[in-house]
Amino acid sequence: MLIAKDLKKSFFHPSKCDILKGVSLTVNPGETVAIMGPSGVGKSTLLHILGTLDQPSGGSLKIAGRDALGDQGALLRNQHIGFVFQNYNLLDEYSVLENVLMPSRIGRLGGKEEEAKRLLLEVGLEDHLHHLAKQLSGGEKQRAAIARALCNNPDLILADEPSGNLDDTNSDRIHDILISKAKSLGKGLIIVTHNHALAKQCDFTYNLHGGVLELAESSHD
Amino acid sequence: MSLIALMSVGVISLVVWLVLVFLSVTDGIEKNWLKKLTSLNAPIRITPTEEYYHSYYYQVDSISNASDYRYKSIGEKASALLTDPYASDEDQAVPRRWPEKLSNKDGSPKDLVKGAFGIIDNLQLTAQDYEVSGAVLKLRMVRPQGILFSQSQERGQGYLTQVSYISSFTGKSPLLPTLIETPRMEDLNHLFFLADISMNGVSEDTPEEVEQVSVAEFQSRLESLLSNMEIQRMKMTSHRWQALAALLPEGEEFDVYAPIKNGMISQIVFPMSPKEGSGKLKKSQGRLHYVGRDGSSHTVSFSVPLYLEGRLSMEATLSHFEKKGVKALSDFRFHVKALLQGREILGQVPWEGIEVEQAKVISHFEKTPQVMPPWPYFIGNEAYLPDGDTPAVVLPKHFQNSKVEMGDVGYFSYGAATSSSVQEQRLPVRVVGFYDPGVMAIGAKIILTQPELVHAINAASQSLFDPNMVNGIQVYLDDLGSAKEVKEQLDAAFQKEGLSSYWNVTTFHEYDFAKDLLQQFQSDKYLFTLIGGIVLIVACSNIISLLVILVNDKKREIAILSAMGASKKSIALIFTLCGGIMGTLSTLIGTGAAMLTLHNIDSVVSFLSFLQGHDAFNVVFYGKSLPNQLSNHALIFILIATPIISLLAGLVPAVKATKLHPSQILRSE
């Protein structure tokens, strides 16, 4: 589903810095992957490259069998990738339901309303459908963001420290939802996190260190 | 943000409004000028060529007894009974150098003028022959010379001289009714004033005493006037009006000032509105009684002058009169009604010390009127000059600035060539009206008069003018735009009939006196549109600043949409459309406002005039009111230019939005 080979990323300002020196990663449907590492090591950069939000300096990336580094990034993001960000990134002026429906509207996919409501019911936001996103609490916002990420039925969910801004109770709930949804729906899940407990729940845990991804733990072992 | 958007839409709407109103008004003015230009000079002229003047057909009149050995004008040729008036038994021999006679296929003589008119008729065009000449116009202006506060009607006279072109009055011109001015009230009053003044001696050099006409002539002049107008309001000519005594209601008190000298009231002055004066005046049993504030009481003799502080304006209806009984204006009676000091006064007064303030003038008739008005009139669509012993002239309206009024008389002076010298000839004329010559430099000097008069002057002073300039046929069109097409049809028809070498067909685009003006109109139009476009671009650049701010403000939202799969193209489209929508909205608002403004243009002009303290637009150039039609040219320009410029303005922020890096933005958030 996702095959990254030898991904490299360098920044040239203020001076040249190779943040990724050849990262390779494969994620199959239903697999959950945690990427850990100290702050500033390039975890989020890697995640954004894997999600086609950023371009690598070198290497190759295939998502759902298609080359993800060409000009089809937007289409891939819309149809095959769902994002969950640390700071939720909902559109504050829209209702929760509209936020969840936004990817399908962008992809001009009709008849998704029932699906969106079902997802919101599953994340426990059935009473907040028509509330503006800005009126929700942090935990609620992240649950709405997960519903949004799932609405277009993507193959891959990319989560960038999804519980970074949440208390333990909400964090656990978010982790449970993410892992269980990925497993039950057969989605690939890549989570960038500092949370070891969450990493333990994943099938694979990688450490990003010195611009290279190292497998730290595997449930298959 | 929405406030800035609203301001941007407001600014563009304002510019759209301004450009539309400006272009519409200038376009309308240009059309009016063009209309005036072509109504006086017709959009198409057919003029004889040199070959026509050298032809046997033209020259033969000069050796024919039947033509009085005189060249004929086109008008005379058109109505002549004989195409070839030459009779070999009584006229001199035809000179050898003359060209051959022209004949039709059947051997009959070829008539160049009737042939031309035949072609015009076949094409169902309206046409009329015209002639232009030149002379010096000298007008004698008899004016009342009243002394302030007196009712005496002394008459003085002044003179006005102007070198002028004289053109035949072409009554068939369909636009003439819009050019001829309706008589003004001062014209009507002047006609009444002149009703008993004789034209005798008008062509003399030494000023004669003003003579009076016979009673019968006076009566017929008044009949001509009164049969073709309805007097609605009269006003006092000076502050003194003795007839006021008859109008004061019995028993009512009026505030007055009454100076008393040697125990006698010397005059009574009425304020127009109730105002504390020196006492009160009351009419009782037909007599006026004055009671001063000091308690003194006087009976006012009828000889005491009555004055008003202002000039009373009153509703007036002319009482029935017998024509034969009228020997002076004062023999007429009016039923009048007015307000003095807030109270109604009414009654019957003679025509003394009052003049016409408002009247309905009749100049359009279905059929020939029984009594002709003394001004130009219309029967159906055709215009006519009033008949009379003295030929009528219609002057360009700027003569009004020199205080020329209808009814003034004078003469045309021109040189008549004899075998040994040039002698001055004088033809008396009478001013019967004014017309609007438009903006042509030459227009202000053209006097319209009866064709016979023009031809008489031309015939006498023929050598002074280029024959091509002075005589021709004017063709009138409803649609100026079809002028070139009609010219082609005429050319083809003349060619077919073998007349093309005798006639030149020209459209108004080629008239010498109009060419420069038309070119100027065209470049003005381009210039104004260019200026409008530049102002529009400046206004629409607002959209760029607004949307660039919007892009900066909505960076996070743009990045979120991008993360959810919105393509760069669709993000760019959002901002481009924003620009387009703002432009379209502004166009609609501005166009609506422009239509509203044009609909009420007169009120706007009055307001501008009020602000400036004088007329904002000179009547001489722009007419009585500005054009109020939305110009198609301007509308199309605005409807296309504004949305396009706005759309282009929207492109700049749209490109900026696509250059954003969602990854960086989402991380920094």
C-alpha cells in the first residue's frame, strides 16, 4: 500500500542539513506503524513526505500502487490518505459534520452524509453534528479529525502526534479509536509519537535517528 | 475582512457608476450633436457636378425666353414644366461650344433633376432641394423704453448687423421639429408689443419713426397670435399696477405702506406677504380706505399710484372678445386669480401693466390651420414657415443672447452684379423663430429662410459662390448608420440611369465642415474609453490587495484544504472567482446606480449647478437637459471590462495561494 524507498530530504537554509538520509518503509493494509524519535529529528517531515504534503529531495514513494511524487499528490491525499494532526486542524467556521464531509466535497463525492454521521456516532460525537468546530473541546476535536480522516475511506491514515495536546484519558481514547479503526477497517496507520504506550500497541515501532529509520520493535517478532 | 471586501465592491461600483454615467452622457451628447448636424445638413447630399453646370440642360435656360433668360435652381428645375425650354424660332442660336443635348432612348430630352428625384423616389427616400447663399443681415430691434415705476410704453430702436450664410428652410427634414425652439415667453410678449408696429421703412438707412399699422392689420396679427396659444398665467410688467384696486375683496384688510404728504396719501405700497406696514387698507363699497397705525383715517383717491413690493403672478384666462372691437391690447380682459398677502384676490382686469408669464403654444397641426401662427409650425411631419408680406427667417439661437426676439424685422443686404458694377440690394425679413444649430462652427452663422429668397440672392450674386456649394438635394434618413449603404444604392442607381457624371453623392462623414468634428468625436470616444479603462484598472487593483490579505489570513485553512486533497488549481479558482464575483457584483451595483442617476440626470445637474452657483452645463452646447439614455457602447464596455479586470486581479492572489507550503504551515500551527 505504501512503499517508500531511500527517501532523502535536505534543507539548504541557513546551511545545508540532511534531515532524511535514505528512509525506506513499507506499510501493508491493516498494519500499524509507530515512528518515534527525539524532537527535531524529522519525524513530521517524514510523515508529510509520506502524505505527499512535502516533496523529498530524493528517493521514491508509491501509494496504492501509484507514484506519489508526481503531480497526483492532491488526488492521492483526497482518495487514499487521511491526516490526523496534533493540533486537529479543523475548519473552525464550519460545523463538525461539514468538517467531516469536507474531503468528500473536495473530491466531489456525493452521498457521504450518512457515512459521516455513522463515523461521528462511532467516535462519540453524535450530539455535536451541527456544532461549530471551534466550540468543541480538544479531545472532541481530535475525534472529529479522526472521523474526517476516515470519511473518504482512505487506505492510509497518517497521524502526527495525535494525542500530543490531550490529557491521558482523552489520549487513551484517541489511541484506542485510531488503532481499532485501522485494524477493523484494514487501513494502514502511521503514527508519529513520543508516547511509548501507543507505540507498543502498534505492529511496528521505528526510531528515526540520524536521518535513518531503524526498526525498534515488531509484534511479529 | 468583510468590511474591506465591502469597501472594495463599493469603490469598483463607484467607478463603474462614474464611467457609465460619463460615457453615456458624452455618447448621448455626441449623438445629439450628430443629429443636429445631420438634421440641418441632412446625412446625405446630392450635389451637381461641374458637368451638370456645363450641360446643355442647365445652360439652356439662360438663352430661353420661356425661362426668362435665367439659370434655374434645382428646385425650379424640379417643378419646371419643360425639360427643354429652348424655342429655336424665338430664342438666339445655341452657341457652338455647348455640349450636345442629352436625350432618353425614346428621343425625349433627358431631365437630370427629375431623373435624380425619380431615383430618390424609387428608393423611397425623403429628399428636398436646398440652396445656400450669403448676405449681411441687419435687424431693427424696436423695444419698449419704459421708465422704472411707470406704465408708459415709449419705443426705442437698436440695430444688429451680422454677415451670414442663408440656407433654404427644408421643411421635410424629419429632425427639424427637434431643432426649432418653441417661442419663449419674452418672444410672445414681444410679438404682442409689436402687434401694432409697422414694418415700413425697415430697409431704409435712416431710422424712421416707429409707425403704427392699420387697425385691421393689428387685429389680424393678434388673431394669428391668440388663435395659436392659450394664455395661462400673467404677471405684472412693473411694480405699479392700478388695476389691483379692482381685485381687492370688499371688507378685507391688507398691510400697506402709505407715505402721507401734506395730509394726503402720495402712494400705496403692498408687501407681497403679510407684514407690519404703516397701516391697513380696506375696500368698502368700492372705495379704498386707509387706517394708519397712529389711528389716522384716509379715503384713498383712485389716482393714488398702487405699487407692489414684488411682481404679482396670477392665473389668467382671456375673456371672450370680438375681434372687430379690439383696437389696442388694453381692450382685452382677463379673469385673473392670485394670492396677495396669503389671501386670494380675483376679478377681471384689462391687458395693461401685465404680460404673459405662461402660455401653451400650438405649433403642431394635423391639417392646415385656419389661422397660421406667426412662428414656424408643423403639419404632420413637415415644417412650414409662416406666410406674410415680409419673408420669414429662422435664426440660430445664439441671436437670443444679443436680445433678438421673435417679431423683430430687418433686411438682407447683398451685392447684385450688373454689367458695370455691383449694387447693394436689400430684402426685408422678419424673425419668426430660432433654431439650435448644434456645435458646428459654421452652424451659428446659418440663417434659414424661404427657398425663393435664397435663390433670389444667389441669382443676383451668382459669381460669388461656388455653384457646387450652394445648390443640391438633401436626403433624410431615419437611421444615420445606414448613410453609407444608401449612398451606395444611390450611386448604383445613378450609374444605371447614366446620371452619375452629373451628380455627386456625399454622406455627412465627408462634409468639409463636419469632417474634423466627426474625427474629434471618434478620438474623444477612444480617449474617454481609455481613461475609463485605466480608472477601472486602478479600482480593480483593490481586489489584489484585498485578496492578498485574505490569502495571508486564511493560510491555515488553505493548508488544511490542501491536506484533504484540494488541488492547487481548485485553491486558485477560489480566489480568482472571488475577484470575478466582486467585479460582477460591483458591475451590477454600479450599473443600477448609473441607470438611476441617468433617470434623474436633471436633478443631478440642478444640484451641481446649485453647488457651483451657475449653470453646470451650458445650454448652448448641451441643450436644455443632458442625455439620459444608458449608452450601449458604455454598457458593453463595462459589462466586459469590469469582470475581466476583476478576474485578472483575482489571479495574483490566486497564484500566491498556490505557492504556499501546506507542510510548513501545518507544522508551524
